[in-house]
Amino acid sequence: MTTTTDSQTPVAVDPNLVTVTIDGIETAVPKGTLIIRAAEEIGIAIPRFCDHPLLKPVGACRQCLVDVAMPDREGNVRPMPKPQPSCAMEVSPGMVVHTQKTSAVAAKAQHGVMELLLINHPLDCPTCDKGGECPLQNQALSDGRATSRFTDVKRTFAKPLKISTQILLDRERCILCQRCTRFSKEIAGDQFIDLQKRGASQQIGRFDEDVLGFAPLGDATVGPAAEDESGRAFASYWSGNTVQICPVGALTSAAYRFRSRPFDLVSTEAVAEHDANGSAIRIDHRRGTVMRRLAGDDPVVNEEWISDKDRFAFHWQTAPDRLTHPLVRDRAEDGTRGELRTASWAEALEVAATALAAARDAGGVGVLPGGRLTIEDAYAYGKLARTALGTNDIDHRARPASAEEESFLGHAVAGHGIDVTFGDLEKAPAVLLVGFEPEEEGGIVFLRLRKGTQAGRTRVWSLAPFATRGLERLDGTLVPTAPGLESEVVDALATGTDEPSLAALREALGAQGALVLVGERLASVPGSLSAVLRLTAATGARLAWIPRRIGERAGVEMGTLPGLLPGGRPVSDAAARVDIAAAWDVTELPTAPGRDTDGILAALAARELRGVVVGGVELGDLTDPVAARAALEAADVVVSLEVRASEVTDLADVVLPVAPPAEKSGSYLNWEGRVRAFRQALESHALPDHRVLDELARHLGTDLGARDGNVLRKEIDQLGAWDGERVAAPATEAVAPAAVAPGTAVLASWHLQLDAGRGQDGEPFLAGTARKAVARLSAATAEAAGVADGGVLRVSTGAGRIELPAVVTDMPDHVVWLPTNSPGSAVRAALGVLPGAVVQITAGTVTTTEEA
């Protein structure tokens, strides 16, 4: 389509653009643009409450009324008979809009709406948490009346209403903008609050089936019910977002309520540390104390949403067991460990260096950095191991791992940069989840997938023993898969199968943009990661590995794996070693690939290694916590770098306190491979890991060059990614599943997002919204075990037992699912086995809370 100028020169006109005039300014915007968005693009602000750019238009509050005129059939521009909501009306060709700035009609309409909104609104501004950052407060000043004409008694409700342990509702403040209910339905899919009643009695409340006439999706295991009204608690992993987007302070956080005023806070942009997404957040602090965390605005990662775990679980950084001074344990002549005592940094570093040097010479030292490190810290751990300690015995994977996974990471992840992105998740026509539950283990990944499924662009399939609540809200398709059989099903997809549902899935994965998302749990399923690579090669689908911890991708890229150097360089490649040795100014590096986490611990127990450096590792996360404790007890020296006292502290000879995320600057690497830099929020004397490691290396006679994070980043950038031959793809064979005898079942397990992890302990408000720990099994399996739905099921091994309420679920027979690390269900510590193992199941005998 073209138009013609006075000189008769054809000028192209974009058919997807619409020309509209707003307050006398002509602008062209894409078709489908709302009037309020078109006004924003040319710098005209229209008051609004219900409007939110990530929510569907609803026109609920009517505060954004504008005067609109449109061409009729003859082309005459005629005004519409009454003002229109600019947040719900799309622009059209030739439209003329007058906002409150140029139209007395629009201004009067907005003033009237504001007056109606304030009729029953309480005068809570001096005490309301929203005071000072409240859109209603601001717009009442700019667009409201100077005095009120209302003389009657304002409507009141009992306040606050506890709709969950974390979220409180002041109903009399609510202006029915429906932002909270729209977020819950459209974004999270958690329909636990809704509009209730009609007319003047209408209000937002916790889901009340008697009033609304229908029940929400999901099961009764989502969390404890509130005590003051019928209906379910607002037990959503995303409930805190409703507090942030509420424009009037009707929804508030129980943890933050009455603790501070917005104008007393200092804000610092930061990055969330609880999962591998690297979500943008804002830390608000006062007088050296973090008061709250809010979601940052980052369109390419988390948009404007974060999980409740990222929002509320930050008190771990200042818990009572926070370590503030170095600790040293004296040993008797016979090697008996004494008590830890406070020491100076100089003494602690000298003791640690002397003991590590002796252990290095006597047999070797392993390094276990943990999976929560920044890029700078991970790089420093890898450099310390190879230079000062002369070893490749380093592994950041503080979880079940395998040699197959290490080969997979070296081949398909390390050095690949950004491949699959968050944006790709919501645009992919097909997504296959293997060993990965997005809502529980992926956080924002779930919201991006749901955005795609709700838009009708994306279909999701999951290889899992049962359809989780998260998969149901993704409208996903379950491919029932018992633990240990993932490789068999994936290979069937790769080679082709006549089974109709698998054949349809294989065809879907062949579409352009299709994705396969794998989780860290596949590391404990032999042959599964090898099969995934065969599947992606056969179908052309792209692959993304999404671990649970924020530091996992940084560890892969920075060389904290036994067979990898920074940038994906194989330890076994002589050219790669020369490359790194030149950058580090050393003559040579250790040549043999080292031991992984389990291998390091086994070598310590066997006295093949004599010492270990540990960085923030929780023993309960490891494959065998009991064996890990015994291994550390057998070591000649244990040097621990950590924020809080832990089980490792109890076994350490030297404890070096390090700074938590809020007290240091640095950069994380999220699962995409995207660098997520953050600044220090709080003033602190605490040192980041890389500075402590730099001093430790200096006492060992090595210059690590890791004192300054900026210098480290420059060194990392200069190294770049490896351009030589990469690690070969794994070709591990699948292992046949163990036979299941009567009275036994195959164990399935994964972490819930809110569980008993130490990153969220000490958070009673948040813990109240966690999903209850239950044991899931099929009806036939439950009957064979002699347990009814809701009864107590005992799951046991030779190491111990777990007893939980049984929930009969549509899932394969001879399988039992337990949460990995929830209250009452510490699978690795209690049972000593991993998913895929055979466990005994019987009816439990717990009768009292104390016994449970």
C-alpha cells in the first residue's frame, strides 16, 4: 500500500500501522494498540488503576476515561457520546483522542470517578504500607477534589483478613481494579482469590465456593487453610506479585506490614539468588537492614514477576547463625579435634594454608565450591584448585551427579553462550520436559511457558510419573514415565515409534522452534542425557539444561568441574591447558581429569585425599549425607567458606566467613548463559569468596589475582570461549530398572519450590504457603500396601523411614513419590537412596503429631 506526496513520488505506508491524533499530536502505532499505550509512546500520561501492561484489558476502574472522536462512513470525525476507557479501547484510523489535559469532558469524568473511589476509602494513609508510593494517593492529589462532599458513614470491614500466612487483605481499601485476580488467573493460574458478591457489596476475597458457585482447580495439598473464613488460603508460589501490583495497599505482606515507610528506604537493583533464572529484583533497605525485596522490570528475563521465594526469603543472610569472624579448631597431638574458637583473619588464613599445603603434599586436596556462586567466585575456586593446590579434584555439583552429566555439560552446555532464551519458551510450538518440573524447579520458566500456552502458541509435554498442578495449569500432556525409564521413552521418541501419542510428540518436536528442557535430576538416570542428545539430533529441536541453583551454569563455564577448564576447555586437551596456563602465567596445569563430588568424598574417606576446601555446601543436598559426614570427619583438614554455620562448620578445622549476596557486588550466570550483574546493597566488612580465596592462595605462595572482581572479569573476558574440539558427547547405556517385589515400589522424587532448604528457613510467613509433604501412589499400589487415601504411608529402606499422608494419584503402579527435602521428608538423609531405587512401602503407624 502506498500514498502519494505533492511531487507524485510514491511513499510506502506500513499497512500494520494506524494513524491517530492524541491531544493534537499525530502518531502512528501498530494495529491493536490501546489508546493508553499510544498516549504513553508520545509522553502523555493518563491516570489509571486497573491497567497493567502484562495483564489483559478489563476497564474496571474507569479512571482512564478520555474523550474520543472517530470518522464516520463519510469520513466526518464525530465525537462518541460519552468518555471511553483508554485502557480497553484500541486505536483506529483517523481517531482523535483528547485526554484530561485538553478536554474538560475527560477531566470531569476522571474527577467523578476519583470521587466515587474515595467515598468508602479509609483514611489509612498515615499507617498504610502503600503510603508514599500509592497511585491512588498521587492521583487523588492530581485529579481529585480538594474537599470531600461525602458526609455519610464509610463502609468498614474487619481488617486485616489473612488470606494466607504471607498475604493480608484490607478489604475496605480495595477499589476493585481486579489486578490481583487477573494476575492470579492469567499469569499464575492460581485461582485462590476472586471477586465475590455483586453490586455495592462486591469485594475481593479468598475463594469462597458457596458465593462463587464453582471450585478452583488443584488439590487440597496446596497449603494450610486460613482460620477466619471458609475457602482456601492464597497458597500460591506467586502471591507476592499481587501485593506489588495492588495500587492501593489493599493487599500487604505480613512480613513487611508496618515495618517501614517507602521514603525511608534506599533501593538497590539486584539479582535473585534462589534459582537459576537470575531474576531482576530491587532490594529496599534501611539503616543496614533489608526490609523487603520487589520484582525488577526486566522484559528479557522475569518481566515484572518473581516467585515468593525470591521475594520473601532473604532473612537467611542475617540469621542468628550468621558467621562474622574466622574460626579455628585446635587439634591435640593425637589428632583429636577440639572446639572452634574465634581467630583473626591472619591466624585463620595461616592455619588453613599450612594445613592445606601439608594435605596437598601428603595425598591431595579436593575442592567443593557448591552451586550458588557468582561468576567471579566460581572462577577463583577453579583457579585456586589448579594453581595453588595442583589438582583437578573440583566439582561444584552439591547434589547427585554423574560422569555422563559432566560429559553432557562439556559437550552441549559449556562455551555455547546464549542459545535458548526466556523469549523462546513462550514462542516455542512444542516443549518437552524431561526430568524437570518448571513450577517447582524452574520458577520464572513456568510463567514464561504458561504465557505461551495461554496465548495458544505453545504445547507442553512432560515425561513424569504424574501430572503435577503446574503441568495442569500449562494445559500440558503427561507422558507417564516411571523413574529410571526416561532414557527408554526418549530413545523411543528419537528412533520413532508406532505408539500414537509418542508419534505425535515426535512430529511436534520437529517443528521449527521446538524445545527440549532437561533438569539436573537426569544426572542420576543412566543413559537419559545421552538419549536426549540423540533425540534433539533426530528431530532438530533445541536443547536447554535448567538446573535449580543460580551458580550451576557459572561453574560449568568457569571450570569448576573435574574435566573442564574455563570456557568449556577440556582438561585432557593439551592445547586447552596451554591456553589456560599462559593466561594464568603458570608453567603447567594438572593433566588428568579429577574426581567428581562423590569421588572426592570417597577419596577423603579412604585417605587417598587428605584435605578439602568447601564452599557453602549443605550435606543434606548430597547423594549420601551420612557418607559425606564420615568423609569430612576422616579428612586431615577441612576449610569451609560459608555465610552461616552448618553441618560442615561442625566438622571444619578453619571456617572463613564470606559475604552473602546483599553485601557484595558481582555477577551471576543464569541458565540461559546471560550475565546478570548486581551491585552491593548493604555496607559490610564481609569479603566475597574470591577475595578470601585470593588471600588463602597468597598464604600458599600463589598469586591468584582474584582480589578485585573487575580484574577477574577482564581476565575472564580475555580468555573467552574455547574454539577447539569439545568434550565428546556421552554415550552411556541405559540401566535396566530393578525388579519390584510385593510390598515395594520405585521411588520418584523432586524438590518443591518451598521446602526445608536453608535459604528459606526462619521465614514463618512464607513457610505457611508451602505445599504439604505427601506421599503419592496409584490406587492399586495403595491397596497393595494396605493404605487408604489420606492414611499414613511408611516408605523405608535399610537406612531409615519416612511416614507421610498418602494421596492416591493417577500414576503408574509400583511407584511412590515423595518430596525430596520438605518438612518430614528428607529423602536422601532418611532413606539414603535416589529416585529410581526400590523402597519398601507399608501402612504407617504414626498417631500423634509428636511421633510424626
